Amino acid sequence: MKHHHTSIRTADIFRAIAFYEALGFEVTERFTAGITLACWMQGAGTNLELMQVPEPKNINDPFGDEHYVGYYHLSFHVENLEIFLQDLVNKLGKVKLLLPPREQTIGDRLYKVAFIADPDGLPIELMQ
């Protein structure tokens, strides 16, 4: 078995595309899914499918609600966390930082980790 893609439902596909392009993804195909706009993006060794939700509703906060159950976050390895975050700010003008860079032990390894949010609030972990 091999991972194919992660699908993300978004309130504004154009805002989401700009955000994921800043992370290094590239749109490979645009299409419609029923009545909604959608696209495939490729980058970071994986594929994303973005789908615009015609009438979005607010959901629980997966990062702030300790009782949330479900898919939690995307995680990407970066070479230099501070430089990557600054590049994002330079490209986007503003980045929602959920957790500033800090050292965190995961398993038997020590990482430098930060969490940001995509335009719809989906947590994204950046690990150095």
C-alpha cells in the first residue's frame, strides 16, 4: 500500500491554493466535483486534493479542543524552521502561529517543532 493523497475541504479554494503554494505545493490539475471547485496539488512527496465547500460551517478546533477526535494535522519536515517560517511570512504577509518553535521529544528523538494553521484553521506541524 502507498499513500495517494490527503483531501482538504476549504471555504475559499483560491486562498487555500495560495497558502499551499507558499508551502511548496504546485497545482497539477483543476476540476469540479459536483457543484464545487477542486484541484490536485503536488509537493513534499505527496498529493493534496483541495475542495471548496459551497456553504462552510464552523467545526470544532482540532488544535485547541483536547477532546477533539479525528484527523489532527499534516506534518512536514523542513531543513531550518526559523528560515522556513520567515519565508512563509514573506510570501503570505501573515502566518497564524498556533505554537511557536520549541524543542519537543517525539519517541527517542529531539525535534524543533512549530504549528501553524492553514487558511481554514487546519493545524500543520513543521519539524526540523
